[in-house]
Amino acid sequence: MKAKILVVDDDPDITNLVKSILEAEDYEVYSVESGEEAIGELAKLRPDLIILDILLPGMDGYAICEMLKMRDQTSPIPIIILSIKSSVEDRIMGLNVGADDYITKPFDPGELAARVEAVLRGYGYSSLS
């Protein structure tokens, strides 16, 4: 069974790139453009991992991550932040609100794939390709 990944990013170029990289690694990848859309899709999709941008329309990624980690149904879902915000303070803030990893844009495709695999492995996902 393929791991399901939800990408939350309002930049279609980034979304398409991430989807391409992860689908090549045999993941099932879905995408939405806002945190509100992500929240609406979570019950239906039941993703194994969320890749979350910080700079989103409406609610920012920090608030979304914090909210998801506070809810019983969504707190077990690992979250990787993928953002252009690259300062140490930004990365610390991401980890403090519950992200499992923080990757800055631009990113290396191999590193993204390796970090996704590592986070899923850390959560006991055993059907990795």
C-alpha cells in the first residue's frame, strides 16, 4: 500500500515539482492550496504525511500545524514544513508548533525524498518502496 501525502502549497510550480518527485518514489500525492482546504480534506484523505508551506492565503502554516497537532484525530499525522522562510527563528518556530521536519526552498529533490522517507519510517510506516 502506498503512503498518502498531502501537499499544502499555493504555488502550483512547487506543488507540481513535489508531486513529480514523490510520485516517482511511489507515493500517492494529493494537493490543496490553503490550510482551510487541507483541513476540509483530512477526514476524507487520511494522509500518512502532510507537506506544509508557511506562506499561505488565510491561515499561515504555523497556525495550521499547531492546530493539527492539538486535535486528537490529526495529531498523529507527521508534518514536514517546506518553506522559503529560512531563518533559524523560522525553523525553530516550525518545530515548536509541532512540525517533524523543516525543509527550505529551493530544495534538493533527493533530499526531499529522503526526508519524507525518514519521517514516515520514524512513524512506523513499513511499506516504503
